[in-house]
Amino acid sequence: MSADAGGGRVRVRPARTSDVRAIRALTAPLAEQRVLVAKEAVAYYEGLPELVVAELDGAVVGCGALHVFWEDLAEVRTLAVSTQARGVGVGGLVLAELLRRARELGVARVFCLTFETRFFAAHGFEEIEGTPVAPEVFAELLRSHDDGVAEFLDLARVKPNTLGNSRMIHYLEESARALDAARAGALGPAAHPGSA
Ligand SMILES: CC(C)(COP(=O)(O)OP(=O)(O)OC[C@H]1O[C@@H](n2cnc3c(N)ncnc32)[C@H](O)[C@@H]1OP(=O)(O)O)[C@@H](O)C(=O)NCCC(=O)NCCS
């Protein structure tokens, strides 16, 4: 995907191994501030197929990843734009590519945990409470070792990472929104097992 932004040409493309250094340079300060989940270098290599980067005039200025949680659910993570390149549409282009991937993979809902509520709302995300999955899916997700899954489940061990963040979801399919509304209505507080 290519577009004009910030007086230059932005290209969003799948990440390559040679981009990991640049991705780490973008994400390390944000991980230190607990805006993004801190990860070892090996995790970026392992997660490479999930990652895209944005190049502005050939330099990597942004990145983002889509991590699939379950049949109908994925998460936008590792979304970052260099401070110098912010506010000209790079982040929006990266997010649009991740949502395109989500559709292509057949995902119905995309979750994110963020301080950037205005940005995500402008791209169709809405704030939610709790953990919108059926109890049996919640139990399956508990088996994951991934910190992002733990944050989605709102587990006590990751609470320090999630403090002050908003939980947001983007419905790619209206049927998924209806299902979440019905689940919340039918189960009440039990729909949010992680927040107990
Ligand atoms: C969130 C983040 C990725 C957004 O990146 P970005 O490149 O600045 O995003 P955009 O430029 O597409 O949009 C940002 C704002 O600039 C505005 N904008 C977009 N294009 C613009 C342009 N051509 N001229 C002026 N403003 C523009 C948008 O309207 C948007 O405004 P909003 O704050 O009201 O939503 C970036 O702020 C960041 O790296 N934050 C820290 C990491 C983080 O919190 N990540 C999310 C958790 S996964």
C-alpha cells in the first residue's frame, strides 16, 4: 500500500528481518514508558510475519502488527510511528493495512489496548469494558503464554502494564457486535470474568 503523507511517499509493506533493528528502535522507548509491551529481540523475529512497516521516502518510520487470538478475534499491537513522522497519516495507513489483513484472515473483531483512544476511534474502534469472549474461549485463552493475550484477559499479573489504558474493539462484522451485545446483556458481570 502506498500513499502521499507528510510531503513524502509512504509505503506500507510486510516487515523483513532487516527491519527488526528499526522496529526495535521505534518501540523500545515506548516499551520503557509502558505504552507498548516490552519484548526481547527474539520475539520480533518470531513475530515477523505479523509485522508491517511504513517507509517514508525509503526510511522505516512506523510499524504495527496483527496478532490473531482466536477464530473471530485479533489484536493490533506494536503500532508505533517515529515522533518526527507523527500526525501526517502514517499511523492511519499502518492501521488500515492491519485491518485489511484482519479481514483477509477472516477475523470478525480487532482488539487493542491503548492510550491513543482518539486515534483508534477515528478508525472505527470503540471503547469496551471487560473481556468479550464466551467462558469456554476465556478458558482456552488462559493457556496462552502471550502477554498480549494476558492483557486482553485482564489478568492480575499484567495489571501494572495495562494501568490507564483503554480497551477498544473494531467490529469488522456487524454480527460480531450483535453477539457481544447479546453476551453482555445475557451474562451481566459474568461477561467480564477477567475484571473480577
Ligand atoms: C498512535 C500513533 C501510532 C499514531 O500515529 P500517527 O502517524 O501520528 O497517526 P496519524 O497521523 O495517522 O493520525 C494521528 C492524528 O494526526 C491527524 N492527521 C492525519 N493525517 C494528517 C495530515 N496529513 N495532516 C495533519 N494531521 C493529520 C489525524 O487526524 C490524527 O488525529 P487524531 O489524533 O484526532 O486521531 C502514534 O501516535 C504513536 O506511535 N503513538 C505511541 C504508540 C502507541 O500508543 N501505539 C498504540 C498502541 S498499539
